Amino acid sequence: MSQNLQKTLRDSKAARWSALAIISITMFAGYFLTDVMSPLKPLLEAQLHWTSTDYGIFTSAYGWLNVFFLMLIFGGIILDKMGVRFTGLMSATIMVIGASIKYYAVAVDFPEDALIFGMKSQVVFASIGFAIFGVGVEVAGITVSKIIVKWFKGYEMALAMGMQMAVARLGTLLAMAAPVPLATYFGVVSAPLAFCLVLLVIGLLTFFIYVAMDKKLDASISANGEAAHEDPFSFSDIGFIVKNKGFWLIALLCVLFYSSVFPFLKYAADLMVNKYGLKQEVAGLIPSLLPLGTLFLTPVFGSIYDKKGKGATIMIIGAAILIFVHSFFSLPILNHWLMAVLLVILLGVGLSLVPSAMWPSVPKIIPEKQLGTAYSLIFWIQNWGLMGVPLLIGTVLDKYCINGQVTIDGNVKPTYDYTIPMLIFTTFGFLAVVIGLMLKAEDKKKNYGLELPNIKK
């Protein structure tokens, strides 16, 4: 009787949500390190004498190995060939290695005249560490996405993805609010990075618990007479993926949307200092409201998609919010900090809407056996934006936006006019809306089911 009531471990609500909670810890730590340097930009300029271009080079390094050496695509292929257990442990280990190098680079004093390929040696080593970490966290992201599909297919998939993203965004929230107080308390810029490194080690150890659960899931699937895996992945499947128009529309929407959010976060604290006149010590608090909003709203919108559908419509609305927010940030008026709070909250709504519908829509377009590679290709395309846009913004700031200088703790740093960068982000939002409308039309033509609920009755 019990076998009829509960066919596999994933049919247990407690089991599948426990698995989600465990893997979310790893992603929380990863998201923390991803943005931990964002509020520290003025301190990097004042204490380590970095320029905006140096900072732009460093932030762009996140995608170097993923984009130019195709590490993310290889990671997706490894995921489809080797499974979530091996790939998850591998990616978590890579995150720890990259974070260790990044911490070393910032913690150690480098001679200011020491250059590598014309760049500050400290910036180069920090960038190498960030690039290695970027491989780990991106491969971990696609692994977690496939894990959720494995455990929640036919159940609350969008809600589960929304909950996982909400926990990960807590890492972003902590990265916006905690670094400056930590650096101030310990008196060194590297202190927040040391804290991140400890969290990443905890995330790695935690993933071993998930490995044990995943083995039990496969055993329960086999005991129920089902195949634990679908037909094995083959390299010819890549051709199937790249010929799919729906895949390309999702990928383009992804890169445009995230290019107007995460690179913005890299400069958001500096924007608060330069446009709204906030002190460095509190400038990160307003950007921290963005992930706080997604903590609650992403699961809500994911649940709506699960029960009511309208995935393509949700993505279009989220992208349209970007246009409104960044266009108002670009205005040389309305410079009260309360306006910044309102705009960041609205941006948080947009960041909740699009991912809550976008990631659960991929399994409706791509077969499950190809999901690892499909997600990795989407993340690879996304990484072009995450790599190029921060460098673009940093270069634009140095060349066109310096409007004065200010002294912090006896060190002189430039001040900036952020109008042009915000207009760049606005353009990305407009293009994302166009791609969203094209995706909705393609869904109507191909019947992917993006406007249909995820939960099967």
C-alpha cells in the first residue's frame, strides 16, 4: 500500500524541500562572494588606489574563463554526462579555490609599480581568483537548476526555483550590507572576503549531505521500476539545442535582463554616494533592499506561474520595469535618497518577475536529458554580458563621467556623474522587452506551454 501512495523519494514533500534547502546553502555562499566587492569600490579606490577601470577589469573577470575558454559549456556537458552529484561537488570545490586566490590578492600588499600586461599585479591576481570562482558558481547554478527539475518535475517547480533564488539573493543582500562594516571593524578591505571564504567551505561540506539524499532518490526510482536517467546525452544534442529558436530567445532575454541588473549592482553603492550624496558607510544599505524584495516576491511569482501560467507575460512585465527604473536613475533630478529606495524596490520586483518564470520555462522548450547543456549555453551567453558590461561601465565612468574629486581618510578619489551608465542599462531593458514579446509569439506558434501552469492536475 505504501508503495502505491509514495512511488519515489521525490513524491515526499518533506524530502524534496529538504533537498532544496541543502543545495540553497551552497548558492547562498556563492552569491555572497559574487557581489561582496560591490560596496567596497570607494575603499578600493581610496586604500588600494584602484581606478574605475581597474574595478571594471576585476568585475569583468567573472566571465573570462566561462566565455573565452568555454568552461561553462564544458561544465554543462560534464553535468549531463556525469550527473548532479559529481558536478555539484566539483563546482563547489572550484568556488573555494577561486575565493582563496581572490582573498590572497586583496589581503597581500603588492608594490604599486608592479604590473602584469600593463595592469596592476594586485588587480590581475584578484581577477584570476574571481574568474576561477566564476566558473564554479556558474556551473553550480546550472547544477542546482537541474537538481530542482529532477526533484520537482510535475510539482512546484517554479516555486522551488523561486525559493532557491530567494535564498541565494539573501547572499546578495548580505554582500550589499555587510562588507563595509566588516572592513571598517577589522580595518582591512580583505576582511569580508575572509568571511566569504568560510561560508563557501561550509557550502561545500553541506553539499555532501545532498549527495547522500540524491543517491537515495535514484535508488527509490530504480526500486519503483523506473529508469533513474533518460537516454544518455550525446554531443549531437548540442545541435538540437542551438537550432531551437525558443532557446535563443530565452538566452537573449537572459543576457539582456541580467546585464541591466547585476552589473548595475556592482556600481550601485558608488551610485548612491555620487548621485544621492550618501556616506560610504551606509551606501550599500539601499542596494541591499533589492535582494530583500526578491526574497519574498520570487517565490510568490513562481507559485503564480505554477498554478496559473502566464510565464512569457510575467517575463515581459519584469523587463519593462527595468526601463522605468534605470531611466529614472539617469535623470539629473530627483536626487533624494528616498527616490533611490523606491527605484531599488521596483527593480527588486523586476528581478523577482523574470527569473521566476524564465528558468522554469527552459524545461518546456528543451528535453530533460539536454537541460544541463542548455542551461550552460544560456549561462555562457549571459556571461558575455556579465563580463563585458561592468568593464564597459567602468571605462565609460573614467573617460566620460568624472566631474570632481573627494578625499576619503586622507586619500583622494574621483567623483562621477552616472547619467550615461544608467542610459546604457535602460537600453538593455528596452531590448529585453522586445525579445520577451518575440518569445511570447514563438510560444503561441510552437505551443511550448509557457503560458500554461506547471503543476499537472
